Amino acid sequence: MSKSKSYALPIFMMILLFGMISFVTNLAAPMGIVLKNQFNVPNSLGMLGNFANFIAYAVMGIPGGILLQKVGYKRTALIAIAIGFIGVGIQYLSGHAESFGVYLLGAFIAGFSMCLLNIVVNPMLNTLGGGGNKGNQLIQVGGSFNSVMATFTPVFVGILIGEATKARITDVFPIMYIAMGVFALVFFILWATSIPEPHADLPKEPLGGLMAGALKFRHFVLGAIAIFVYVGVEVGTPGIANLYMTTPSVEKAQEIVAAYSTQSGISEDAYTTAQRIVDGKDTPGLGIATGIAGGVVGFYWLLMLVGRLFGAGFGHKISSRTMLSSASFVGLVLVLLAIFWPVKTLMSMPSFNVEAGVLKFGLVPVPIKFFFLALVGLCTSIMWGSIFNLAVEGLGKYLAAASGIFMTLVAGGGILPAIQGWVADIANFDMSYWVIVAGLGYLLFYGVIGNKNVNKDIPVV
């Protein structure tokens, strides 16, 4: 029996966990719709669940690496899975407690789990596959499944929510049941399975000294900032688009307020949200059905899958510098088109919708600006690998410490979207995308100029 066949079950579990990372992470952004409407909070606070999930990386990135060194990959994975179950469980309890704070606590704890799983899953898959091309192939399969789950999550959440103004955490319970069930299943299978431990050659120098050494390289520091910016762009582009589409328009809000006075079944939460828009206290959106909006956001993540497959197939023929600079420039153009294109210009996009209680899939009219934003998924898909490759080039013994710093700066996926939500609150949704423009502008700078290693005189062995 070959090595890969001997570990077929744990390989499957690792690929499943690769998908769960995306599943739980991408649950945070569409949950912003629920939080915003159930608790009548502005866009910036609606994105706090996403912020809590990602800020956990800033807290856990480096300690996670230390934990990995002390207890090994399998035990770290088991700890991460258990924490993930607890985090999603607390989010589930927040639906019963109807507590915004309890949900944020659950999202924060789930973020711990996602950080640890990110540290573990890639090297585990590589080792279980026997390393080399087979190991890399398994990582690509895991990354593809990650993208599939990213496509599925906003669509499913959008369908479950139904009408955005009536959204509640309890509507999303089926998603949470699935997540907790998968975590429990994988935990017991992984616990009962004997698997090899990936062994890294650990430098003899203290971690603090290695991190300080990595930070002496200008191209690495600029690259670490680029990772922070990139994750914010990747998450904020579809996350704020979802809020933009599902938030009621002024006209829709006026209809809800008028209907509430006749006691026609409008909830108090929906009325309060609508009244804030009518009074000018909240930024109006477009009032598009959540199923349709979820489909548009899902299309963004589907295009990320397409882009990753392209990168896997042609990455060896195109330099990381060319890929990053080209993708950043095209993304910049697409976002600028989305900002300035009139909202009344429509085009047909594939999406889901619920009509008369029946789920339907087909082409639906959507403002063309969201098609441009969905296309940004093709650009962001290949950025992580390109930035990482450029930033760690020539670091030698500082590579492992640099990777820990990178994982910490994934927190940008919570911070930049929160800033973008704040801009949407004080201005409007279109203006908030200037945050994305600024981010893509920085990534273009890094792809063209900032990635050059100007510190080749520093010893790295």
C-alpha cells in the first residue's frame, strides 16, 4: 500500500479543514447583514464580526507558531478544531441570547481556530502526500476546495436570510449546525488516526532575534504591509458589496415605515432600520434580495477559484512581480469603473433568488458595477502567493519567522473592511471603495518597485 493511500482518510480530513477555514471565515462578512439589521447598527459595526474574526490573527499568529513547535502539528490541529467548535457554538448561542457581544466573542474565538488551522493544514497536506509534486498537488486541491466553500457560503447565507430587513442570527443556524458537525467529525477521526509529523529544521537562534532580523529587509517590511492590505482588499471588496446591495434604498425604507404603521407584519427591527435610513442616520443601499446579492458575492469567490487554477497552471511561466503588478493594475481599473458607473445601468448575472417560496437559479438583473467588483476576484486570487514569494526572497534563515509575521498581518482582513464600513457610514457605499483603490494602489507600487531586495549585504545563513 502506498503512503498516500495509507493516509487517504486524514488527507480527506485536511482538505475538508481547508474548506472549513474558508467556510467559517467567509461566514463573517454576510453575517454583517444579520448583525446590522437585527441589532440596528451602522455598517462599521455590522462588519465587527468580520473584524473580530480577523483580529484574532494579530493575537494568535506568533503564539500559534510557538504552540506548533511545542506540541506538534497533530495536537495543534486538534486544539484548533476544538476551538473552532467552541467559537461557532458561541455564535449559535448568541442567536438564543440575541446578544451582539456574545456573537462577537464567538467570531473572535473562531478566528483563533482559523489562524491555527492555517498554520497547520498546508504542511500537513504536503507531508501526508509524501512531499514533492504530490504534496504540492494536494495543497492545490485543498486551495481549490477552499475557494469552492468561499463561493458556497455567501450564497447559502443569502438564501437562509431571505429579506434583509428581517434577518436574524437564528436564520443562519443551519450553517452553524453544519460547521459544528464537521468540526466534531474531523476531531474524532484525526484523534484516532496515526499520522506523520512534518519536521522543520528549527534555527538555533531565538524567535525574537529572527523576527528582528527579518524586519531589517525593506522588501520584506513592505511585503508584510502588502499582505495586510491584500487581505483587506480581498475581504472588503465583496463584503461591503453585499451590504451595499442588501441595505434598503430610501424608497424601500419609506415603504417599510409606511407599512409598519398599518401593522402589516413588519418587525420592529426592520422598522427601526428603515426609519434610520429615512431620517438620514444610515447610508441607503439598493434593497436587492439577499439571495441575489449572495449569488453575486459567490461569483466573486468563484472567479477567485478560476484565478487560482490559472495561477497553479501558469505560475511557473509568469514571474510573481508581473502577476502582482498586472493583477493590481487591472483590479484598480475595475474598482474605479465600479465607483463611477451609474447604478441604474444593469446587466444579467447568474444568481439565486427565492420566488413564491421556491429557490430558483438563473440570470438576474444587477447593476453592472457589481459585475466589475466580482471580476476583482480574478485579480485577488493570485496575489497572496505573489506577495509572499516576493517578500521572502533572499531571507534565508529568517524565513520561518517572516511567515509568522505574515500570519499576524492577516488581521488586515478585519481592519480595512471596518474602515471601509466607517467610510460608507459617513459618506456612501461608492465612496467607501476609495479605501480599496488606495489598497490596490499600494499593491501596484509593491509589485513594480517595493519588492526589490536592497539589503543583500545582510547575512542570511
